[in-house]
Amino acid sequence: MSEGISKKALLRYMIEAFIIDEVTEELSASEKAVEKTLDMMNEQQPILLAYLFSESFEVFTEQEREFILFLVCVIWKSIFRVFGPQEIVRETHLSAADDANWGLLNEVEGHRFRERLDVFFKQHPEEEELLAFIEDAILDDDESPVTNEGREPIFVSLKSIVDCLLLPNLR
């Protein structure tokens, strides 16, 4: 459990699964809803949106990039629904979170994808539902456009975004 946060307080800060499910359904039902969310993100989090279109995301397939964009819309809107507008995410925040998350992942000795992700669930329990949403979305199944090669980098990128959007609300 995160330092200084009781179990009761943790529940208050957690983005619950039903909220993520509601947002996912809303955005899945309408391309206009996704466009509107992207417009709001562009107004409120321009650096975050620019990050998603940066050179480091060019390694992913077109389908993976589109899927990442959708997943970020779900993440951002879920957090927005609970906490309202967020502090503007800076490049330095994203970079620091990304470096820290790669550092954690590189220390893990497990070989299976899910085993390797356990470290993230233990680090910040208040992120559990969002991380489970990401994990489930990028697992190797017939519906996911994510390649085996893309799974870890996509997870780390999305985890870094969650860190930058959610953790400032816990201070």
C-alpha cells in the first residue's frame, strides 16, 4: 500500500472498474465521443497528446497507435470523471515516469507478461483498476491489435500516463 494512505482513503482515490467500463462503453459506441474527448484532451493536456504522436510511438503499428489513443481517452476521461480537470502534464513528468517504470520492469526476473507486471500493481494500489484495464486490453487475444513486441512498451507508456494523471490527486 502507498505510504500514508489508509485502506479507506485508498478506496476514495481509486478509479473504480464501473467508471472505466462506463467510459469504455461511451467511447466505443461513438466515434464522435472519441473525437470530442480528444478535443478536450488537446485543450487541457496538449503535451500528453503530443507525447502520443511523438517519434517514440512510431515503432508501433498503425492499429496499435490507434488503440493506444483509444485507451488513453478511456484513462483520461475516467480520471477526469472522478477528479475533474488535472494539472497539465509536462514532458519532464512523462519522461521521469517512463524512466522509473522501465527501471522497475527491468528489475523483474519473471518471463511471463503478467508476472512481469505484478511489480506495478504492488507499487501503487490506487492504480489497480486502471492497470488491470490496460493489461486486459493488450493481452494476446484475437480482439487485441497489440503485437507481442508491443505489449510491454505499450503497458509502460500507458502506466506512465496513469502516473502523471492520477498520482498528483493523491498528494
